Amino acid sequence: MEKQTTSAGSRVGWRWIVVLVFGAAWLSIGCSPQTLSMFLMPFTDNNIPPEYKLFADSKEITLAVLCNFGKLEARTDAHGSEVELADLTMKAIKKRCEENKHRIKFVPDAQVRSQIAKLRQQTGGEPAAVELGKSLKADYVLDVTIESFGLYEKSTFPPMYRGRANLMIGLYKTESKDGLHKVFDKEYARVHPRDTSPLDASSMSVTMYRNLFLMAIANDLSKTFVSYPPEERRKLE
């Protein structure tokens, strides 16, 4: 009988401790019910939803990312940008997936380009995204075409950096019950920096700035398909 009384008293004591802790927290952060509800539910997902929800459930997906120029780019400062963008996009998407606890695998870029060359030899033409995805055993293919790309602000001396790019973005699902494989399509334009003055070209090498610009594009691409924190909406460049 004494043991039961002690156990009941212990439970009551713990309840009072919990009440006092939450009461103190409420007083310390203000008496707004909305504020308190945010405190009481710290694990509520308040992320900004993506334009296309790549992850509908907890199932792991395999993604192939393909970046190419729409036409041959003659400027030397742009050479290799398509390969770099593919790599940075995979890294940005992977980071967001880890933050959101999504499971994703990527087809390496070298394997994607090797398979494209192989399919070209077999068919004598450019392989379709869905055909490419199936041959790579990918669930989705993210096809990014760089229509225009530049790193310098026009008509400035000394030279100043302000990147400008126009892209076509297409997402293809390799297996489709309704026969519709293209699940997302978008024209995308990017200026960097867009909130501040152009950057002095003497402040960093063209390679460093190109990487900075491509990282900004890759980050935008990742937000198109994976949710992200609301504070990123207000982030200046």
C-alpha cells in the first residue's frame, strides 16, 4: 500500500514539474497563444513546399541529372559549365534530401554521358530522356538545357561580374501508368547577384565566380523539387 502511494505521488510531482517548465517558457517568450503553440510543437514541418513534389512517400528514388547547352557555347569562360552544374545540382538536392530525411540515389554524371554516347551509336540520333532513364534504371531524369549563359555585366569598365542564365527544365518519370512521362516543365531565368550591385571582377577569378553562380542556380533547382526552410525566401545575394 505504501509503494502505491509513493508511485502516485511521484506521478503528481512530475506533472507539476512539466506544468511549471511550460509556464516559465510561456512567460519568457511572451503570452501569445500562437507563440506558445510554436513552442509546444517544435517539430512541426513549416518548410516551403517545392514546385513539384519529387517525394510523395518514403520510397527511395534514383535520379539521373542531365545538363547540356542548347547550342554550342563558344566562350571559353563557359566551357565545362554543364558538367559542373550537373554535379552541383546533385549535391544541392542531396543536401536537401538529407535535411528532409528523403532517400535518394544519383546516377553518376560520367555514367549518364557515357550511356548517351552509347545510345547515339545504337540509334544514330539523340536519345529521349525517358529512354535514357530506363537504360540507366533511374526513376526520374532531370533534363536541364542551358539556352544562354554569361558571367559579366554588360558595358562596364573595369569588368564586373553579374551572371545571367536562361534554362529549360524538364523532369521525366520513366515509368508512367497513364503514359505521361513529362511531369514538370519550366523556363528559368537567373541573375546573380540580383539584390546587390555587380561584383568587381578583380575580387576573384572567373573560375571561382562561375562556381559561385552555378551554385546559386543549383540551389534554386533543388528548391524546385525538395522543400526548404522559409528563411531562405528572405536571403539576399
